[in-house]
Amino acid sequence: MEAEERESGITFGEICRLIGKKIWLVLAIAAGVTVLAVVLFALVFNPLTTYYSMSFELVYPTSSTQQYPDGTPFSYRNIISLSTLQDAIEKDERLKNVDVATMVREDHISVSAVTDEDTTGTDTTVTYTLNVKGSYFRDEDTAQLFIRCVADATVDDIMERAASLSYGISKETFNGNNFEARLDLLSEEYSTLLEAYDTWISTYSAGYRVTVNSVSRSLSDYRAEVYGLYVDGVRSALADECANSGYGLLYGDEDEIVVQEAINERVAQLQQEYQLNESIIAALEAQRDGTSSASAFSVRALTETSSQVGDIIISPDPTIEQLIAYYTERNAIIVNQLGDAVDGESAVTGTLTAAGARAFATKLNGYFTSLNEAAETLKNVTTAIYEQNTFAEFVSQNADSSGDTNIVLVAIAAFVIAFLVAAIVVCAAEYSRQRKRALPAQEPQDGASGEMKE
């Protein structure tokens, strides 16, 4: 009966017995194949298709307006610029071999931004999601480290921009303008400093304390210090002195030769203007008294040759009396500035002297120095505020992966398939050996039977 079963095939029970004899070999083969499959998927196939991502918010003083410290628009694509990525890999030794140039070139890194506003629409929160291909990293932890370093590099970039801000005026620019323009520059700088402190106070509070050079002070204290440097009374007094003394169009630094050259040029201009004004006044008085045949049109043409014509339009159609009063007052100012020099022959005995101009320039330089020192303090305050309030806040502490194959499923599938294949191979091999052992055992019996028959 058993021979008949062997002739017709192998029974299921015998298959189980054959596998059972070699079960450890089958299990070893299946385990080996499983380990190989897991290693291949974990180290080769998965990194080629896996992307890691992490979401974070960038918190800094001007984040709600999406601006850099200097006021330029913040572009979230700068987060994955080549320069930022290079700064990121320099933050940790484990990232030094990451090929960020290829990463950018092959578009294997991306960033997206999602904006959320509160119910009032006044507070805006932007969540950035950084997505990077896993083949550039040896494991998930390294990819996660890279993303964190990219966020930190972006934070560093924002703080570096804040530290590079300048609220002051260079000495070359200041001295390159005439005295009237210098007064305007000082006023602009003064307003800029106060406006900057007002912005910080509105963002935080007047009592918000900032530490500069190991000294902690409130924002209101810093602002009050600036306010006292160049108040309205000081500005008005300087403007009046500049205008009445004739310093407005002077230029140059404290070099006596440069100032004297400027004064000589200005004296010549004022002497010419004085003579022209005298002619205008005489013509106007003659027309008023009816002792001149000059028409109103010819008188106006004469007045329009004056360099000060823009200042005399005190009404759409000024009267003769108004024009006479203007030119008379203007010449009185010129006499105050030139003194005996109005005749074009005498030396200047008025206010427009080199000594007076240098004294006024020194006074302006004092305010320039004070405001520039305040500008440097504001720069340090701004830098400190950004250092205290700029950071990356991650939504989750671990990276998410996508595009990868589940290693557990790979292990299970590999083990099952390897077990079945190994079982079939082992069973076939064992069955074949048994068949070969059975055939030689039968042949001698047939030969022995033949000999006995003979």
C-alpha cells in the first residue's frame, strides 16, 4: 500500500514529516531572508522614497507683519535657500557631509506656509512645514536634526539682520551737506529714534526692560533719554540762528579753508541780492507814488529776477505795499549778516563770519554726536529685543515620514514567503534523496531472484 502511495506521489503527512525533520534549517533560511529584506528596505529602498517633515513657527518681533527687522518682506522660501542650508549643516558635526547643493538642485527639499488668523484678524500665525528627502541622511534622527538646524539658521539670519541695523548718520554724509540740510538730517534722525522706541513700546510695553551693556532699563527710559536731546525748543533756536546768521547754504567740515571759501561765495551772492532788492524797492516805491512810468507788469518782471521770488508770494496777487515790506525786511536780514560789506567793498562785520560759522558747525556736531550715540544705543536695544524674542517653536518634537514602506510588514511578508519557499525546496530535496535511497535497495533483490531461478 505504501509503495503504491509512493508511486502515485507524496502525501501531505509525509510533507509535514519531511519539513519537520529540517524545521530548524527552514526557520534559519526564513530568518536570514527576513533580516536581509529588512536591512535592504531600511537602508536602501526606504531612503530612496522616504521624505521627513516637521512643522514649526518662527516667533520674532515683526513676525505678525511678515517682515525682516529692516522692514523688507520676509519670504518663507529663504528658509531653504542654499546659504541658509549651508549655515544649518555647519551647526552640527553630524551634518557636515550632507550634500545641500544637490538637495537644492534636485528639488529634494521644500517648504510650505499656512497662515492662520485669530477671530479679530489682528494676530497672524504662520506655520512652516519643511519636507526633505531621507536619502541624504543615515537615519531619521539625523534628518530631524537637520530640520531643526535649518530652523535655527533662519532664526540666526533674522537676528543678524537686526544686529546690522543702523539708525545713525555717517560723518561723511553729515559733513557733505550744507548747514540747513544738516539741521534737517538731525531732525529726521531724532524723529526716527523716537518712532522706533514708540514701535517697541506699542509692541511690548513702556515698562518692558531691555539689558544693554549689563544695564537693564525700561523702554520708556530709553525713549526719554532721546527725547531730551533735541526737543522742539532746541530745533527752533538752531533753525532761527542758521537763517538769521546766513549759515544755511554754507557747507564743509570744520576745516577753516573750506568754510571760508563757502563764506566768500555766500557773501558775493548776498551782496548781489542786496543790490537787486534795492532796485526792486525803488521801482515799487516809484510806482506807488506815481513818479514812474513803469507798468505793474515791468515791476513784477523785475521782482521775478530775485532768487527769493518763491518766498514773496504771500497771496495770489500781493500788493505793492506787501512787496516793499518783504524786500525791505529781506535787506535788513542781509545787513545783519554782512554789516558794512553790503556795499561790496568793506569787510564783513555782521554775523556771516568764518568764526561764527565754525562755532555753529561745532554746535551742530555736538548734537550729531549725541544723536548718533543714541542711535547706537537703539541698535543695541533692538538687537537685545530680537535675541530675547526670536526662536523657532516646533509643532511636534519628532519628524513625520512619508513614502516609506512599513518595516514590520516587510519583515512578516519576507518571513512567510521565505519560509514557504525554503520549506518547498527542503521538502523537494529531502523527498528526492529518499527516492534515490529506495531504488538501489530494490535492484539487488531483483538480481538475487534471477540467480536463484537459474
